[in-house]
Amino acid sequence: MPQTVKVGSILIKETLLFPSGVTVDSEAYSPGWKLVRNLDGYGLARLIVKAHWNFFYMADAMGAIAIGREVPGTLRRALKRIVAKPEGQNYNSLEVTKVAAKRFLGIPFVRVAANFRHIQEGIGLTPTRNFVLQAPGTPPNVEATTKPYTAIISNS
């Protein structure tokens, strides 16, 4: 029986390779994505950190709305919209943080919010060319200081 998506559910890309010794029970959810069974973000993070890997959490939440009642198909459509966003193309997992069924003028819709997450061995998520190093008293690099960056938090 397919598991339903709820707050705390984790979706991972089908191509994701876990560290040796870590096995995660999952099922196909949508093209390119699998739904992790029996683990939330905290439980999966504990397994990843035990294997000396990192499970990054992107602080910027992404949201989407799908018209329809709170059924698996409506949730799937909303999550497809989130994973299709260009901001998340470089990340290999997603944690659902909010599912709300609402109505507007009698039309039911579901609002879903999620945070992208990333599982990897190294601790450097941002490529080194994006870091700015400068000596005190030198003029700032305007291009680097005005470029927006996503805040990240590592579980390790």
C-alpha cells in the first residue's frame, strides 16, 4: 500500500547513492523521486551523520498550490511543482514542512511547503569560487556581496 505524504515526509532523487552501510526503505513516488518510508528528516539525518556524511537543510522554504481536495493526487501535483522549480535543481532531497487543505470561494485547494535538503559526503555545499576572501581595508567585491545566497544548516 502506498504511503501518504505528510509533514516530515522526505523525498529523495532516484539517482541518490547513500553511503555504504546505510539502507533506506523507499518507494517510487513520481518520475525521478522516491518517498522514504518510516523515517522523517531527523531519523534520516541520524543515519547519514552516523556514516560521516552530511545532510544539509536549505533554510528557504518553497511552496506550491494545487486545486483539489486533500488526496494523494493533489499532493503529488503540488510537490511536482516544487521540485520543478529551478532553485532546487542542484539538491537531491526534499522535506515536506507544511500541508494545508483550504477553500477559496468554495473551491478546494492544497497548499504545500517544503525545504530542499542535500545528502553528500563533503561539508562544502557552496563551490569555493563563490566564497569571497578579502583583506581588511580593501574595497569589497560588489558583484559577490550583492549576489543572493541560500542559508544552509548542516546536521553534523
